[in-house]
Amino acid sequence: MTISDSVRLALINFWRSKVRSFLTILGVVIGTAAIVVMLSLGIGMNESFKRQVSQMGSLTLINVYLDGSVAPAGGAGGAGTAKLDDRSIRAMSELKGVTVATPLVQASAKLISGKLISYVSLVGIRPEAMAKLDFPLAEGRLLNEGDAMDLVFGSQTSMNFYNPKAVVYTQPPQIDPMTAKLEMTFDMMYGEKQANTGGDMSAADSGNGDGNGGNGGGSGGNGGNGGAKSAGLYKIKAAGVLAQTQNEKDWSVYINLEHLQKLIRENAKTENSSLAGFSQQQGYQTAIVQVANLKDVERVRDAIKKMGFGTSALTDVLKGMQETSKTLQMILGGIGAISLLVAAIGITNTMVMSIYERTREIGIIKVLGCELGDIRRLFLLEAGFLGFLGGLLGVGFSLTASYVLNKFGAGSLGSLGGGGGMGMGDPSAAAAGQISVIPLWLMGSAVLFATVVGLVSGFYPARRAMRLSALEAIKTE
């Protein structure tokens, strides 16, 4: 008996008992759909976790800090005491998979615009590195080489301005960094006298600095406190404004690292300076390393730890979330597997009943000289066909169910898609992504698994058919 003969006979037998075959396939459809939909919810949760964590920053970004520094939440330190300087930054940039490595210098500064002030986090970064990192622009440009007092503002920094004379605070003033006249100082007490007397906080009125240099101001003069040196006041302008990222970039102001180091040297020992702690500092406190692929993050982190530095990354947060997602996927997949197990029993029952009905036919086939392998192949083909067709239809049903869940269930299942993270239970947050995700590999695996279940379920009936006595089978009415 050729393979084509086996296939033809299997299809004939399938059609001969089409009602029973249909009910058997229906069981496989339900079982397959149950597994796929359940797993798709777990995958959807995992994707939701990735979206939530990526809103906090790039998943391929590694924060590097000196041993003993305070790491961000989720970080894991190293055990070394190496110096974080240009040489070590260069070594990190040469690691396989690294696209850019740059030091960061963070300082506090006060911005002044007329009667308004704002305290900001000033971040020094190398312009060439900024161009390679994820800094989405809303307006203007990023930092360029040679920039001094041209700064890049986060999307929300304009919301920090306020009038210190105001008794009642309502809506924050609307400041456009691209057009506003701005000044900056590292003297955290700058303008306090003017705020109390109602004066305008500018260089001309303050007496706290002696004017501005050609590219952004001098280093301040002597104030009215016994000749102590005051921090300088600098004219600044916005080179660009970043698009909203929903992370720390929104509230930071970026400056050319080289020029910030110059400002630190000028102002580290001035009165009331926010840079006072920088005078004794050697090297850098922190750096960031961008990796090309997410799968390389842990390898690069291990290499950096061997250099003696501590590291942290958002993948630490993601790992904890993914463990929760894996546990849920196993539970949901197990629930679905029970349905497929019941379907497997149905296939076995169908094939065993088929043997009883076709006992005489099996005996005739044996008498005609068919080998036992041909009979086994015939029954396995029938069982496998039931599993394959049921799996195929089950995947189609799963896609329909997934569409309905994503279309109409985002609000009610929003807490599942965003559980434990930002936007938990928020319908709008859930609608931004899919709560049920069925990738191609899951569809293919489901069909293959259903087919294998069918073949395994048909193995016992096939062996039973092989063991039938040809003479006894022919005598069967």
C-alpha cells in the first residue's frame, strides 16, 4: 500500500463517519483555542511590561557608576574600585555590541527669566554621544560640538518656572525656552533679595554678578557679604526642546559636557554654589553605555563589572515582571492543556470505535498482503489528520477570539495587560497595546502540537488494529 493509498483511505474513512469526526475535531479545536488564547494573554502581559518599562527609558541602556555610589532602583553593583575616567569610558565603548559610551555629569542650576525662576537638573553629555542616543526632538536641534551656552531642554522643564513673590500659586507660567530670555547661575540663593523686595532678577539689578561675557557671562563679582566670591550669571539660549518621553529626560536640561566642566572649575568654590562638591572630584561619577541589541545587555554588563564598576539597567525591572508573566503563562497554558487532553481522549475513543466498525475491513487488508506497517500508517494518518485539522481550525478560532479581546476587552482586562505597572486598570493605557498577542511561532506550534497529540492518541488504536487476527477479523459480521 502506497502512501497515496493510505491518504485516500484515511479521507474516505473520515468522510464515512463525518459526524463523529466533526465532534472529535471540535474537541481539538476547543482544546487548541484554549491553549493559544491563554498563552496569548500571558504574552500580551509580557509585551505590556516591555512597553511600560521602555517608557521609563531604553532597555538597551546601561548605567555605570563607581563602586559605593547609589545605584538606581533595580541596579546591581560591582565589587571594584576602578576610576571612571576617559580611559575606562573608551574601554567600554570598545566592547562588542556597544554603540556608544559617554560619561555624565549632573549638577543643579537655577534658571532666571525676568521675575521667574526654576531649579533644574543640568546634565553634561558629549554632543557626539547625544546624537547616537534616544533623544527625540520636538523642536530645534541636539547639542553640537563647540556649543557653550546652547542647551537642550526637556519637554517639561518649562513647567518648573514660578514667581517666588507670588503668594498664591495657580497655573505655572507659560515659558517657551526657544524664545524666552534666559539666564543661569549655580548660586542657589541668587535673587532671594530681589524676590523679597519685588525686584526683577537680572544681572543688571542683582549686584550679585558683574555682567555677562561675550558667550554667556563672566564668573561673578563680589557680593555684599564681606567680599566673598559669588557664582557667575550666564546668558543661555535653547538649542532645542525634546519630545515628551515620560522619563527623567522630560525634566532635565542638557549641556555640552566639556563646557559644564569649565563652569564647574569657575564656580565650584563660590558662595552658595551647587557645584561645591565637585572641587575634590576626580574622574566621573556616572556614565551610560548604549548596547545595540537587548540580548547583549547582560554580557556587556558582566564585562563592565569585571572592570570594577557597578551597573544598573531597566532590564532588572523587566526581569521581575517577566517572571510574573512566565508563572501566569504556565498556569493559563496548563488550564488550556486540560482541554486538549480531553480532546486527545476523544481522538483515541474515535479511533478505537473505528476499529470495531472496520474489523472485517482490516482482516481483508491483511489477507490481501498489506504489511503491518501499512495498517499502522493508515490509523496514524487518520488520527494525525484529526489533530491537524482541529489545530488549524483552533488557531483560526483563537485569532478571532484574540481580535474580540483586543477590540472590546481592553477596558475590562486592562489590569491584566498592565498589571503591576503604569497604567494599571486604565482602559486608555490598555488600548495603547494589545492584551492578547498571538505571534507566528505560537500559531505554528499550536498546529504542530495538536497534530502530535493526534498521532500519539492514534498510536494505541493502530497497535490494536495491527494485532487483529486476519482470519478472526474476516469472520466478523
